[in-house]
Amino acid sequence: MYNSKITGLGYFVPDNIVTNNDLKAFMETSDEWIQERTGIEERRWIDPATGDNTSSMGAKAAKIAIERAGLTKDDIDFIIFATLSPDMYFPGGGVRVQDMLDMPTIGALDIRNQCSGFVYALSVADQFIKTGMYKNILVIGSENHSGGLERSTRGRNVTVIFGDGAGAAIVSRSEEKGKGILSSHLHSEGKYARELMLDGPSTGRWVPEILKENDPEDVSYFPYMNGQFVFKHAVVRFAEAIEEGLEANNLKKEDIDMLIPHQANLRIAQFIQKKFQLSDDKVHNNIMKYGNTTAASVIIALTEAWEQGKIKDNDLVILAAFGSGFTWGSVVIRW
């Protein structure tokens, strides 16, 4: 069985910066209120004039990752695309990237695990590589939240949190023992699905219903989140996923060189950092700049940490995420 390792990283975020103060133009809020609850200072939202979307951002991040891996688009054997905000209900973003990058007719798989989407996608890529089926896999996490947020005081608790962006990784075959992706650990608990969800549009609330109802008070087409409930579960599941990864590899918390948590809320990340007694230089957070980019957040943060020299050869890196579903998981990497 082969090993799999990350050989290239890249990310793309829109140029359009939306500060907390900018949000006051269409909702009752303040910079202090948002920072106190989330740690977010600003986020990136697509400017419609640019024509960017979930797939195009993913393609831009992918180009960077492929180049940094020393590969060409023709070297990629498979695409895995994680998102909760595809450009269209179907088909998914994977085939759109295949077309945008003019790649061969390789397979493209879409992952719908929201905030833990990239962790799930990386786990799938790892299995394909280790079994020898593929040699180089493009894994993308990309989100366009701004196109579907309720920009009003009613939608404030959700809208202030989310941002747009994309990240990409190349996962490649390696025969180097003890390095690369060591293990992945995935979980779900569907009984809490309605605590963080988008009810429509869906096959249950499809176009005829939208046209028939046309009710401006219908909030089912906007994201809903029971924030306190999600927070309480997130801090527990984050810790469990990290501990599971350490135990599976006979490691201790002291062995962690870099933790990349999903950027859901700075308070969650700080809670986990304190629980595992990690110093500031062993945790990378960027929610302050980008908000929560769900499936893109882990890969954007991982790429940033690597670009800034925070991740070095042989470092133990742990990725952890929790989100809608509920789904959660971790990936343990020896860099």
C-alpha cells in the first residue's frame, strides 16, 4: 500500500473586503458585537461584477496548487470538490473545474459535508491514493456564501459569520514511510441536522412551491443556525476528533506542531487551544480576515500557515472540523 502526501497548496479569495462596519448599511449590528461573539473583523464577498462563482474560485486555487506541486493539469487523475454552495443544484463543481482547467476526461466527485467537507474530501483522496487507484488527486474546498445570505437584521446571526473563498491541495502518491497523511477519522450525528441547515431550495421545496408561495416572510430559503447549540457540540466533537487521531497514531498532545481548526468561530478555536495546552504558534486562525468559509476554511488556513513558514518538514499537523449534519472529523499528517 502506498502513502499519500500533500504536494501542492493554493487558495483564492475575492478582492472585495466587507468589514463589520460595512454590514451596518443593511442591518443593526456593530464591530464590537460581531468581534465579541465570533472574533471576525472582516470577510470577503464576491463582487458580482467579477463573474466569480464557487467553481471559478476553486479553479483559480487549483491552478496555484498544481503549479506548486510541480505538475500540469494533465498529471491530475481525479478531482474531489467540497462545497455547500454549488453554482447550480446540479451538476456539481467538480465537472465545472474539469472544464475550466481544460483537463482530460478524468473523474470528478462532489462532497457535500459543509464545514467538514475538506476533511472528508481529503480522507477520500487518501484512500484512492493508498490503494493505488490514482497517483495525483486535486482536492478543492470552495464556497460562495454571499449569494445566499439574508442581508437584514433578521438574518444577522448567520450573515455576519460567513465569507467566500476557495482552497486546493494536490494529494500525491508517495513511498516515503511514516510521512504524509497518517490517518483520518470521520463521524456524523444526523439527529441534529436541523440545528444548522438550509431547508430550501430542495426537492422538498422546489420551484413550483417557490413560485406559488412567494412569501417575503418565508425564511426557509436562508441558512438557519442554532448558534449556542452548535457551539456546545462543536467544542466537544472537535476535541474528540483530535484525541482520536492522536490515539490512533500513538501520539500525545505535546507532539502537535500545528493545529488547523475549521474557522467556525474564534471562541471555539481558543477553547480547543486551551484544552490541548497549545501555544499560539501551534494554532493557525484566520477567521478574523475571512470569516467562516465552511468547506474552504481548513484548506485556506492550511495554505496560509504553510506559506508563512509555520509548517516545516516532519511537523505533526492536525486538521479538525465540525459542522452541519452534524458531521465532524480530523486528519493527522506528518509533513
